[in-house]
Amino acid sequence: MTNSVISDFAIDKKISDTWKNTGSQNIDFLNKDEYLTDKLLLNNNIKGLFEIDNYPPTNFLNIKNYHQLSFFEKKEKFKTYKKISFNNKIFSSTYIKNYRNFLKIKKYLKPRCRILEIGAGIGILSSMLHRYCQAKIVIVDIPYTLLLQEIYLKKNFNNKRITVIKNCYDELDFEADFLLVNNTEIDRLKIKFDLVINIDSFAEMNKFHVNNYINKSSSNLRYNGIFFSSNSLGRSEKAYKSPCDYPIPKNLKILDIEVRLESSNDTNSRYFDLILIKKSNHKRINSKKIFNLYFKKFELLKEGNNLKKKLINFINAGKDLKKNILYLRLINNYLKRKNSDILKILAHREDREREREREMKRIIMKITI
């Protein structure tokens, strides 16, 4: 039955090697009918779409927001592997990671806003967004993943309107609560979105697809609409090696950047979070050098020194190349001073430790005598 369903989908022959491997794993899983149980989110065969046994950071959780996370996870119809404790409650790693991303975009959400998520995993973040503000969700993904998203969303929202667009003959249903669109049909989305999201999947795509999605997003965003990207280093053969290298259209202005370490797919990865806002075209310098410097040295570029804000303002202001180079030199000099200060502190600590050891030896010798 599964093979007949997949045959209805148009297939993009240009998808990356990573997506081909993920897709074939998903089809193998669907052919076993294991998805018919309530243990979908416990199955290691499709862990590429969600985290089962990772250890995401929880430093963003507090007394105010953990109740909301608990509410979201209680609504989940599939069983989840819960092992991370906070304030006497146990949460699953996949919900913690998705909730962190939810908090990053929460302040931009409005009742019944229209959201496009490019590559939505199994659909957990989309479900959070819909539960929170009744958002109209459009998901664009490859066919193999859309099948699993349909299963997941229909079980969690059995009274909602969920429509799947498999090929060019299917009619787009923009009144659906969840519209799942084959990635081959991206050009047919002629509507405006309040928010566009991509988490993890740009790192798995070829440059061609990343460029196409970013250009479509900048065209389809409303004025003052938000674009949110959270990605790590490229994982496919023809991917952008760094998430700092993604092209930024001139009608998107930088609102915020953040570099963070997070456990993803059983490895610790460095993530680059980028929040953009749709404005009119404006002159802006190439951000790649500055972003990559920030990405590599983020431990030294803390928000407390206000340098990140200066970086964003500098890029958005569109300074000329000479000033750009001068600014990069200033940042490099700053980092050298920071490194020098850290080395001095470490050396001072080592001297103190050696002095303590010598003092302990003197005391021991006195006692033995």
C-alpha cells in the first residue's frame, strides 16, 4: 500500500545525497507498518526526524515557561522517551529542543498567523505553533517525510483539516490547518507568510535548494515578516559548509544572531541561529566573513560586551569594503586581547595551584617531623 502512495508523488531528482538516504530509511520504516502503533516517536529507525536520546541544554527553562512545555508534551498522542528532569517534571529531549526553537520565535507569533516551515522533521514544532496561536501551517518537505508528517499530525489533530499536495495536479488548500506540500510544488505557493522557519534541514540540502528556498521565502514573506534559520555545518556533499555562508537577500534585514552548542543526531554540533525581517531593499555588506568569525569565536564574543549588536548594525548599515576590513581587524585584535587575558588568568591559576601544592608538602613535612 505504501508503494502505491509514494508513486503518486512527484520526485525531485536533484535532492541531496543526505535526503535520499533519509528518504529511503523512512520508506523502509513505512513498509513495516510499525508506524501504526503509538510508539512512532520511540522508533530508532527514523531518529533523523527527531531526537530520542539526546541531551539538549536546559538552561533556558525556568519556573515561568516550563509549564508551557509540560502542556505541549501532555497533548502529545504518541509516546515519548522522557528522561530529562526539571523542577520535578520529566521531559523528552525532542520536546525540549523544539521548545527552545519555539521560544526563539514566540514573540513574533500572532493569532492565526500563516507560517511556512521548510523541512519540519516529524512535525513537533509545527504542532506547538498551531496549539499556541491556531496558526495556519504550510510544511514543504520531501515525499518520504511528508508521509510520516501526515501520520503524526492526523493522530495529534484528528479534528483538524490536513491536506497533502503530492504533485502538480493536486489543488492547493490554503484554508487547511496543516497544508503538507511536496518540495517539487514550492513555486505554486503564491501566498504571503508571516513567518518562515528552517531548522536543521538547510545543512542537509544542496546549495541549489537552499538558494531557491531562501529566495522564495524572501518573496513570499509579508512586509515585516520574519525568517528564522537554525542550522549547523553542512552534512551533504554539495551543501554549504557553514550556515554563515547562506545568501541573504537585500530585502531581509538582520535582527539577531546566536551561536550555541547543542546535541543533534547523537553528536555535539555548533548551531548558527539567524533571525531576519522583511524590509525594502537596502544596501548591505557581505556578512559571510563577519558571521564566520563570530561562529568560530563566539565563546569570546559575549553579549555583555555589546559587540554582537555592533556587528549586526555594521552589516545592516552597508559600510564600504575598506571599513569592513578595518572592522574585521578591530575584532581580530579584540579576540587576541581576549585570548591573551584568558591565558594570563589560566597561568595565574596554575601558579596558585603549584603554590598550594608546595604549601601542603611543607605542612606534611612538619607533621612527619
